[in-house]
Amino acid sequence: MEGLLGFAILVGFNLAGVWLHNTLHIPLPGNVLGLVLFLAALSLKVIRLEWVERSAQYLLKHMLLFFIPYVVGIIAFFPVLQAHWFSIFVGIGGSTLAVLYVTGLVAKKLQSTDHNEPVTNKLGKGEAA
Amino acid sequence: MNAADLFQKIWFGLTITVVVYVAARALQQRIQWMHPMIVSAGVLISFLLISGLPLQQYKEGADLLSLLLGPATIALGVPIYKHRQHIKEQFRAVMLSITCGSIVGVASVSAIMFSFSGGKDIAMSMLPKSVSSPIAVEIAKSLGAVPELAAVFTVFTGIVGALVGTAFLRKLGIRDEVSLGIALGTAAHGFGTAKCLADSEKQGTFSGLAMGLMGVITSALFAVLFLII
């Protein structure tokens, strides 16, 4: 039961977010509004972490699965991708490195110092997760 | 009933997606670099091209799975809530670095893509590329961009970030776990977080947190842009 209760809560908040988006025309995506409501409910202890933790972890673990249909959908856009592969390559590569660097730099400069110990484990091989 | 009839059932797209995904995860247990997302998509795309099953028919069933991206987004609240203590301790560093990352992401894509003057659809669909996938797709829809392209760009971004992110940042002198985690989660969402978790739990924690906050902050950024324009 515990798993299904969590699932019911998660789909409930999603629906609430979508409903808010549609009725009040708030310019945030419905699922993001649902996420904000959900965080508020957790903080106010209306929802307890134990109720949702397992379902949430399960959904997050398998998020890739839910995403596959979209990726397969690129079949319809092969010609577009082929025509613009170079700008796509430069755009994604360049922008991703820029975001990594700026975010990392700002995080490093603004941290309170006690968290600033160097990494000592097996980093830096650049292997894929 | 012949094979063609079977293809027409709404169950077919859903079933084949789940089966291929489970097999791809099992494969990754043996060969670690075979990412289940890439393998699954590759197998399914090849299958559709070879079998001649129309994309529309596949999607009819498979899209039911995508509905679960909604509750999966809500589920991002759990890691954020669990690590609220970290947010409090490092509030300024966490919020400002992710906000800067979000702005740099949108600005750099605009600058690069519009300087190539390639298709507007492509540029618009690339704007939310660093955001966790379910939110990126929603942002793309609200921008009038192409959700499928946004999905693919998001996956490419995740792969690039997870593959080179840690080494790249360490070369530039960013070596502490908090900064690495935040940067990879912000730039490369779930793929970056998976990479961080493989390196250390602390890094993974900050990365997961950054991934969730990046989705909220970027959505808010677009909402503000909409109000201004």
C-alpha cells in the first residue's frame, strides 16, 4: 500500500499543478507548479516524507524510461538534424561547457569555507556515468 | 493474427519500450558504458526504421509512458526536501550559482545558435537543454518549440556534461565536491547527477539538488521573460 499511497500523492500534486496552470494561467509549467506545491506541503508537514519517499525514488530511478518515446520521436526530425548537425554540435558543446564553468566558479567563490576540502577520491578520469 | 495486426494494438508501443529498456538496463550491468537511454533509443529507432512500423502507431502506446514524467517531476521534490539543510547552509552559493548557470545556458545558446542563423525551431528547442527532461519538454511546448528536438538536445547535453564535465572543471581549478556537484547537476541534469553519484554521495546530493532547482529556476526565468516581452 505504501508505494501506491506515494504514487497517488505524486499524481495528485501533478494534476493540481496542471489545473493551476490552466485556470490561473500562471506561466510556469504545470508539473513545476505541482513541484512547488509539493515542496510547500512537505515543509508544512501536510505530507510526510515516509509516505512518498519510496514511490519518488522509484520514479526518479526510471525517469529515463518515460523519456524514451520523445527521443524515439526524433525519427521525424532526422532531416533537420542532418542539415544542422554542425551548429547543433557547437551549440550544445559550447553552451554546456559555459554553464559548467560559470556554475562551478560561482559555487566555489560563494561557499562558506568549511565545505571547501579538496576531492580525494577517484575523480578526473572523465568516464561516463 | 499476423505481426502487422499485433503492431496496431495500443499495447505494442508501450510493451516494446518497456522490454527494450529493461534489457538495456541489464546490459549496462555487464557493460558499464552502455547507457540505457542511448541503447534503448538506438534499438527502438532501428526497429521502427527496419520494420516500417509508423512512428504515430508506436507513439500511441508509448506516449502513455511519457505521462509518468508528470509525477516524476513532482518526485524531484523529495531530494530537494531531504537536503534542505544543505540548501540552508549554502543558500547563497546554491541559489546564485544555479541562477547564473541558468542565465548563461539560455544566453549562450541564443548567442551561438543565432550567430549560425540556423533554423529558429532548432535554437528555440535548444534553450531549455540543461533542464531536467520533463521540465525541458514543458518549457519547449510553452515556447512553441519542438518537444522532440528539445528532448534530444537535453539528452545530448546530459551526455556531454557527464562525459567531460568533471575533468573539464578540475582542469580549471574547480575541485571541491560541492561545486562539482552543483555544476554537473545544473548543466547536465540527470546524466550529470548519475555521474556525481558514481563519484561520491556528497557530490550526488548537491547534483540532485541542483538538477531540481535548475528546473524551477529556469521555468521562472522564462516566465519572467514572457512577462517582460
